[in-house]
Amino acid sequence: MLIKRFRNKMYESLTIEITSDNNELERFVSVFLQKEAIAVTKNDNTLTLQLGLNLLQHKNVKVIPIWLGERRKWLPDFVKESEGLVSVIIDKEINLSKGIPCDTLIVINRPYDESAIDRTLHIKDLILNLDGKETKDGVFKVIERENSGISYGAFSHVFDLHKDDYDFWFFNEDDYIMDVENYMLNDYNQFREIDNNAGYISESGVCDNFPLTEYPTHVHFALGLTSREILSQVGKLPYMTSNTDSAEMHHLYGEIPFTNEIYKLGYDLIISRNFDCVRDWMSQEFNSFR
């Protein structure tokens, strides 16, 4: 259990010292931990175990899916709204430090209709031209895909492509803006504390009252941080696979299971200690961009 917890938190190795005068302990430990131990050595009555846990990449990633089509809550001029939102996202990624090495992976979810594609082509080109350019903590990477499963489909697709490339993953729908320095470092440190059973650090609260509420336990909008090891245990990250505009269907089959699957594995969804660092794009402070 202890070894698994360190592995989930992406520790690279673990050294354990056991003091005992039992001469059979070394052989027992070597057999019991034969799949885990790098080396078992004995000096007098002290047994030292060195265990390899993770092959670290020492790189992390923030995933931002961007939708360039119409939205329910937006003004009729969705093109102007998209221009403003994208400009804010780019500015924050270039100028605001997350506190740890981190690439920004933008996923362009392609609009369904040709009119929206044509009207937002200049925005898409702006985003595509970011590919390889430096941010405050890493570089931009940009991919384009069919809008299958909205944000959660994009999250799943990117993890399939890059799961071996990054140690920690921060998922961020485009209309929630992180606005405090070192927010990702703070979540990273909180996740790696050994006295918690973290599976996900949430920047947007946790719906955890099921069955008192109608929805299973989950992180709102999946906004937050987790590790490659935790995500790998989930396997295929869930999303609504059928093409639909139904917000409720994407909520039930995308947003909820995306983190509920982690909860069902026995891990905790923990609220971040960051304070007042998330800005909703629909708030008044962004009115000047509309």
C-alpha cells in the first residue's frame, strides 16, 4: 500500500530501512518484493531496500481544448467572443508562471458547420502558429481534431497520444482562466503529500454528496491536476462518444465519469488550497473583450 501511494504520486524511487536481527528477513523481503526491489542490502542488523517506482520525464502538461463555434451562453457574435477568449488564454500562458516546468497543449476542437470554420479561420491560424513557441514554463503544442466528446474527448485523445511524455497533467476547459502564479506548483505539492490519498486536485470544487444529490462524486469541469500513474489506472479516459449538442449528455457521460472513475478506484478528489485563482470567462471582468 505504501509503495503504491508513492508510485501514484510519481516519486522516482524509494529507500526503506528495516532494523531486525532475523536472519531470514533478507531472503523473505527479496522474494516478496522481487518485482519491486532494485537492490536489497544488509549491514549488521539493518536491511536496506531500494525500489524503483517511476521512470520520470520531469515534464508536465496543461491541456486546454478550444472550441471556435457558437456557444449557448455567448453573444450572437461568437467570433468576437472567441477572439477575446483566445487572446486572454495566450496572454496567461505566456506571462503567468505555473511554478513548474509545463508545456501548454492546445486542442482545437473543429466546429461542425462550414460557416463557423470559415469565420474563425483567422483564430485557428493564430493558434496553430503558436506551436513550438515558448510559454512562461515550457512550449506551446497545438493539435486539431474533430469535436468528438467536446473537452473530455480532447482530454482523452491527448492522453492517448502523450501519456508517456508527461508526469503530471492539468486539465482546463477553455472558459475557465487560471489567474494566480504558481497554481500548478501548489497543486503538485498538495498531490504529492504522503498523508493524503489524492487521485485529483480540484480547482473547481467537488460534487461529493451522492446519493444525496442526483450526480455521482466528481470534480466540476474536471478542472485540476492528477498524475500519469492515476490516469493510467483508469485506462481509456471517458467521454461522450456520440456526436450530440446535449449539455446534459456530455455532463453525464463526459464531465462526471472523467473524475468519478478515479474516485471509484478508491482515491480522493481533493479541493485545491489555491485561493481565488479561477476566473469564469462569462464574468464581468472580461466584458472589455466582448
